[in-house]
Amino acid sequence: MTSGPDRRPPASGRDRDRARGGLAFFATAAKGTEGALRDELREIRVPGVRADRGGVHFSGGWDDAWRACLHSRVAVRVLAELGRFEAPDGAALYEGVRAIDFSPYLTPRHTLAVSAAVRSGGLTHTGFVAQKTKDAIVDRIRDAVGSRPDVDRRDPDVAVFVHIVKDRATVYLDLAGESLHRRGYRVQAGEAPLKETLAAAILRLAGWDRASPLHDPMCGSGTFPIEASLWALRVAPGLLRRRFGFERWAMHGVTAASRMADLREGARMAVRADAPPISGADADPAAIAVARANARRAGVAVRFTAEPVSSLRPLAPGPSPAPSPGAGFVVVNPPYGARMEADRTAREDLAAAIRRLRGHTVAILSGAPDIERAMALRPDVRHSLWNGDIECRLLVYRMR
């Protein structure tokens, strides 16, 4: 049973991270994208990176975790580990949490929310675990200073996550606060929207080089083209957010705020002026209107057109309308499964259009075998990942 953060971090790895020095952190990711997140965190020079089920461990200082929140396109949350202990019952859970010092993060002037995930142990109810954890935290603070923080489940200053597996509890602080997939540019979403973090992971896993023209012929609200443009321009996704959860903690004073301002300024200085031609199309004009609004809010120049997938043609390398086979990258998330009623004609039109793209690379997020059967080609790459609760395949074709 789970409640709270999107992925449940394993409790393993803390001792090795401590041995390397620094704090222990865990960045969560959609299942199947852990490798993409590992590579990304290494690129931004986060220390002690080690992939695991559901995300990536790393160790270091608070600055390293702040940089992960600011720069990671794939991470869903960044969690700081505060303690681990045996929790076979409610009393042991209460005492274990009460032993943790929350005063650097939380005072009676701050608000609190607790979420939990439990598996294979004596404690089976996430609501009970969250309540017991909250009681232990506020009781310790009240005993120390005479008053206690309030609970705010919708917009807390401090978010705590408890993970219990086989009676072993791990207590985390959520640095992001709001999930990192919420970049801040999505004015509204179309039907069955793809999370921004998953779209970014797919672009990386599919091997887009950030230089080739990119097109999404079934773009919906524009997530793939917008994320591609932000990546090509080196716009740190955290720059689009007003603030992170850790910026509301008690310990985040003037010095920390100044350091975070420096990190943001460094990220702004790294932004490039130009990106390759990036575009999207959709048969639904209403979806295109949403995509254009989202792109404007993200501050990127993406060309969106209302046209059916059958109009897909080889991509041009630049502003010239003349096609240039061999220079293009197509990425698409066609309708499938419970998220959206599948359209057989659209699948067949998509497969036929893709087969015309000789020399291009095509990445398809497939939630059902129909599209692979319609392609009638063997993919060069087949990678398993999860879109929410739907198991999918990332199929990459190099159209020779």
C-alpha cells in the first residue's frame, strides 16, 4: 500500500553513502527510467551516484541535492534520508521517529505533511503510519518549545515520507515539495497527458542528440517538443518553478538563500540561444491551441500545426522547407490502453507515415502491441518502462 511520493525508495545503500561522506539522498524516477536518471545526475556532477529500483542513490552536501532539484529533468522527487530503525509496531515507529531531530527543518511556525508507503511487515495501513509519524514529530517539538506545528496536507512547508519494508522504517524529507514533473509551464493538459519527467527520460533513452530536427506527429499538449526544446537550450527545468520545498525549511536562511540564488544564476548563464528545429502536430486543433499556450509559458519557440498523422513527411534540417532524409528524429506517444481509446486507423496511418522516413530515427512509446504489429519492423531498441500504472515499451527504429 502506498501514499505520497510517486516511487517507493528502497532503504538499502545508506551505509555505503555514509561511508563516502556526506548526507544520503534518493532521487525517485518512473520505473524503467532509473538508468536515464543515473546518467543525467552524473552529467551534472552529483557525487556518489548509484542506480537502484525506483530511482538513484547519491551522497554529498545539501548543495548537491539542490542542484539535482534544479537541473534534473528525469527525477520525480529528491529525498534526504534522516534515519532508519526497526518498526514492527506503532510504538516502535513512534519512538524511532521521535528520536530524530526535526528542529533544523521544522518549527511551530511551519506546516507539516506526512505520507507513507508500507510493504511486508506488521504495519500495513499507510494512514496509521503517517498519523503515528506526525504525532511523534509534533510531540517532540511541543515538548521542546511549548507549541507544535500545524498540518497542511495540500501545501506544507515540510513534507516527510516514511517507507517501511519488512518492519524496517526509513524516514525522508522531500526536498522538492511539489513533484518535479510539475515544471510550471503546463497551462492545461490534453487527454492522457505524459508527465514531463517521463518525456525527458524517453528523449534521453531514445538517443536524441539535441542537434537533429525533432517532430512529434501526435503531440497532444506538446510535452515532447517542449521538453526537447528546453533540453536543447539547456534550460534547467527548475528555473520554471517559483521555489522548491526546501526553500521553506527553517534552516534555509539568508546564507542558504544566497547560495541558491547563485545556483539559479549559474543555470541562467548556461542557457543557449538556439535550438534545432522542433515541431509538433496533432489532428485536434484544440490540442494544438493548448500546446502553443504551454510553449509560450515555457518560453520556447516550437512550431505546432493542426494536421493528421498521415501528413508526416521527412524533416528539414533548418528553416528551408526542402526535406532532408537522414537528419530527422521523430518521437510519438500514440493512443493506447485505458488512458485513451485506441484508434486503429490512426495507428495504421502512423505506421505507414513512419515507413516513409528513410534515414530518420523514430521513437515510439507503445502501451499495447498493436503499434508494433502495425509497424511490421523489428525495432533497434526495445526498452521497458512504466507510464503511471501502465507497462509500456519504448521502441526505437533507425529507418535505413
